[in-house]
Amino acid sequence: MIEVFLLSIYRRLLMNRWLAVVFCMLVAALAGSACSGKEAVKDPVTLTVLSGSGSTEFNKAYGDIFRQKYPHVTLRVINYTQHEAYKTMDDLTKVMNDVQPDIVELYSSQLVDLVDKGQLVELDSYIQSSSFDIENMYAPVIEALRLYGEGRLYGLTPYFPGSALYYNKTLFDLNQIPVPSVGVTWEQIIDTAKLFPPNEGYVGTYIRKAPANKFNYISYIGLENGLREMDSTGKRVTVDTESWRTIWAKGIEAFQSGAIAEVASEPFPQSFSEDEYIELWLKNNAFAAGKAAMVVAGYGMAEQLELIGNSQSPNKPDFEWDIAAYIPNGSKPSGAFISDMNKIFSITTYSKNVQDAWELLSFMHSESAMLSLNNQQDLGYGYLSSRPSAARKIGDKNIGAFYSAAEAVNSGGAAKVPDAFLLSFMKIGEEEIELAISGEQTVEQSIANIQERGQQALEAALLAEGESEQ
């Protein structure tokens, strides 16, 4: 049929010999291409990746399988934490200027800095012109990344630090308390924790003692609800507001009532065997030990519970547990708070091979690559996949609880403040919160003191930082 069609065209072209010759050459070229079955050989390309983990981990996670698909690409992976110019996170731009990478691995705070400096390539146009299925990645993660980029997408991440509510079904049944429903807010967790009787050898819910102290715990709840402790300039403390006062009051009352217990833990030694690790976990983690009815935690908790359950430890408790969705912001029941991410990959403006860099970046975040990544437990252990379809299952547990949200409730990047201030502010906050919990002063007075003392500490830290830079 095709031969007849071509012959009819050829006969029409006989009236013009020159066109006929051109036509025959075109047909011959097409026939030769179709018969050869060979793809055009691509020119060799070298892509430089600046990573925080180094070549061994990167190649195992992505490089080895990428080279099989793109043999013309050579990957040069450099660990920036081992670079001679690198001393602090602020020095990353100096290393980038020296190395001039195509792709860089970033923390969320570094992403914000590099976007401000115009050193990252916006990805939206590359996504639109390719077959990359970004719609199948977890929407709140992509939205949070856009917030870091002021509405534009400058990076992708294979993992995210999600949270869910773990509950001890055995303790709930023992006390005839209904297990958590589809989604549970912070306030509902506290109210439920009050239902468990005191002095029975277990608690409703808990936090660990320092560094997760009471002030940090209440502050984080505020962050999840879109509040900030400093204004956008980073020069004014903003904790004495009506919204913050509601959070402080609820948190302080929760500690006063015993709804939230504070549990001591011991630091892990520098080296330990797997058996020692399990025993330390049972000693340090009240939920894993069966001594807490609930706790909000990340995906790593599920993997630790699975490890303990499969162990031969004589101390492992026997209880049934599962996971429910956690709603961090009660005014946005379909929202998720995505805390700071530490493995974002971005294309830099130094790249002279942006299209090839995009091929690598999109491959790293494809479903096939992320499924392979999460099957390697030494690489994906403790992390939640940014693709729900690639999430590693834990028995019959409700891992879907980590993917229940439809949007992010993040409010973008935090203001830049001196590290010295953060330490002082945490100490001030803990002192004032403890005075309110003990009843030595009112909640209102504690909040006012945090505002006043915090502002003084911030101004002193900014002054010291300015003097050190002169």
C-alpha cells in the first residue's frame, strides 16, 4: 500500500526532474534510517553533581542505573562537605563558584538563599515540555518546594519528612477509648490523652526531654499553624499575638494536666550492634516500649517498630499499633506541614548542559528510579518517598496516613537570624514556659516576657553579628 502511494507521487513529479531527484534521495534516506534500526549517537557529556553525601551513595542511588540508560553521560560527583573551601553552610556558594556544578543537593534554607541570588534554574518550563509526571508526586511536597521558590519550582526531592499519629490499639481497647479516626488534630490528641488514667505505667502522649523541650514543642505547633516567631525582616520577635497566645495557653494547659508527659532519654553511643540498637530504642522511646498510647512521629518510627517486632529481644512489648492521619492545622483539614527538607536537587545557572541536567534530575525522580531507591533500605531507610506509589509498605499498617493531605500549610522560608539568638531564645522560652506550668506566673506574663526578653536577645545578636562582619 505504501509502495503504491509513493509510486503515484513519483509519477506526478516526473514532470519536474529536479524535484524527482530530490524526492528519490529523501525516500532513500528515510528507508536507510528505518532499516538500520540504530539511534543517532549522542555527543559525550559530563555532568557535575555537588552532593552532601558523596559519590558512593549517589552512584548507588542514581548514577549506576542512570548510566545504563544514558551511556553518553559521564557523572562527576563531588561531596561539598569535604571540599577545601567548605566550612559552613554559608560557604556553599563559594564552592559552587569553584566547582560550577550542573546539579546541586540542598537543604530547604540553602534553596531559598540560592533562589534569592538567582543561581538556580526554574524547572517549570522543562516539566511542561517533557513527559515528566509531576502530578503523581505528593502534591504538598511540590507545593512546599514552590513556596521556597516564591511560587516557582527550583528543585525536586525524592524524600520528605512527613508526620502521622501512631496509636497503641491495645491501650485504647484496654481503656475502652475509640481509636483515632481518619484525621486527628493537635487539640484532639491532647483531649484524647486526658482520657487515659494516670499512674498506670503508661501515658496518653509524650515528648522527649531536651532537645525536644516544652518550648520547642509548643513553638513547632505554632509553625504548623502558619505562625512565625519573627517577622519577615528577622529583626522583630512576634510571639505576643492573639494566635500565638491561643497556642501557648493550650500547650501549657496540656503539660499542667499531664496530658503530655516529658520522658527522659539517653544519648546513643558512637558505635553499637543491631541488638544494642534495639534495646536502646526500647529504653528511649516510650511508644516503642508500649508505654504511650499515642505519638506524632515520622515514617522512621514505623520502620523501627517493624525492626523491633522482627527481633528476638526479650524486652520487646506485645501490642497492636497502627497509624492515623495527623492534621497539623485544624483550620485546614486537608493540609500537611512539610518541615525543612534536606535532600533537594536543583539545576544551577552554571550548567552549560541544562537539558542533559534535566534528563538526570527527572530520571532521579521518576517512579522506576524511586522504586529502586526505596528497595535499597540502606539508602531509603527512615525516609518517606515523595511518590506515594513508591512508598515502602510496613506489613498491613496504614502508610497511606502519611499521604492523606491535598495541600501544604507551610508559609514559605523563615527569616534569617543569627544562630546565637536561636540558642538564647530557646533558653528564654523554656524558662518562661516552666514558670507558667508551675503556676509561678500567668500564661499572659510568660508570653509577654518571651516577647520582651526575646527582642532584647535578638537585637544583641544582630549587633554582635554586624560587629563581627566589620
